[in-house]
Amino acid sequence: GQLVESGGGLVQPGGSLRLSCAASGFTFSGYFIRWYRQAPGKERELVAFISSSGGSTNYADSVKGRFTISRDNAKNTVYLQMNSLKPEDTAVYYCNSRAVWGQGTQVTVSS
């Protein structure tokens, strides 16, 4: 299986971005999908996850109320809508399913 992230970039504080994670090579709809992030010099942290059907989601306290995870199983894609971005959200964002990881997409929040 393969996961490919996209949608990262440079945004000002308070701005928004939507990340996408496109899956191929496995039965996407059968698995939880997780978004992680890793900032320079810090450990990788779990940001959010979504159940196989999309009916259950969970968020890190640091992003709760600002980020929304969703999925479209018909398109084999998971999204992470990020609003009210802060400089501390700067990191490489990865999606994950079981042992499969994407290559990551850089998000930089800076004025």
C-alpha cells in the first residue's frame, strides 16, 4: 500500500490549509487513518485519527476545535482541514495506516 500527502505550504497565523492523503494499493475503507506531525527537534505526535467509516474521530488537545479530519472512501482520500493556524503548528505532517506512512508534507505558519 501507499499513502501520498499533499496540500502543505506557507500560511500566515490565523490562516487555513487543507491537507489530503491519497491511498492506493490496499482496502482503504477498511482501516483507521491517522495524521501525525513532527516539528524540528521534537518527537512525532498524533494529531487526529478517523475510523474506517468516518463515524468516529479524535483529536490532540492542541488542535481540538481548529482541525477537522474527514474521509471520502469513494476517493480513497483522507483530509485534514486546519483552521486558525498558529506558528506552533509548523511541522511535517504525515498520514498513516497500520505500517504504511506517507512521505509527509511541510506546513509552515509564519508571518
